[in-house]
Amino acid sequence: MLTTMTKQSVATCALVAFMLCIAAFAEAKGKVIYTGEIAKKVQGYAGTTPLNITIEDGIITKIEALPCNETPKYYKRAQKAIFPQYIGKTVSQALKIKPDAATGATYSSKALISNIKIGLNNYKKSAKKK
């Protein structure tokens, strides 16, 4: 029969192993760049427009708009116009893009583009350091 201390040790080891598996899975799936901190000065029409940008094997696979104060109708319009221009591109290709803004959602479009560029530049810098 296991003692209390041994049971706690086993539970702790199991938890650590589980967390390592989660971290390995996340690493295998790619890197997610959160722009909320690195692009906090970027403003749309009604405030900041943070994003999560997922990069797998150097290719942008997903861009997710996070909660913000932009007018939903126009913000969605901007997302639909801008995000597809980046998906499937390498970071280097994406940094060269001069995307078209969404008509009627200029401030939101410019903020999303700036967030993407800042996020990708940050990714590129961190990749060079490794």
C-alpha cells in the first residue's frame, strides 16, 4: 500500500508528465503569436485589435481575431478581406504583401494589417535567435 507522501509524488509526476505531453503537442501543432502585448499601440476605429496568429513549419495556418471593441459588422468585413491574403503564405511571403483594406472598414483593416505585420516580424526575430 502506498503512503500518503508516495501517492502525492505519483500524482505530481503524473501531472508533470501530462503537462509535458500538452506542451509537446502544442509545439508540434505550431507556434501561436499573440499580438495583444506586442502591438498594444495599434488602434482600430474603437481601440486595440489583438490577434492570435498560428504558424506551422513557417507557414501561416490561422489568424484569429480576439475580443475587441470594433463594430462587429465592419470588423468581420475587415477580417474576411484581410485574413485570406495571409493564410497559406510563408512568413517571408506574408511580410511582402500589400493587402487591400476592406471597403467601409478602413480603420479596422489597417489595424489588423499592422497587428499581422508586427506579429510576423516578432516571429521572424525570435526564429533568428534560436
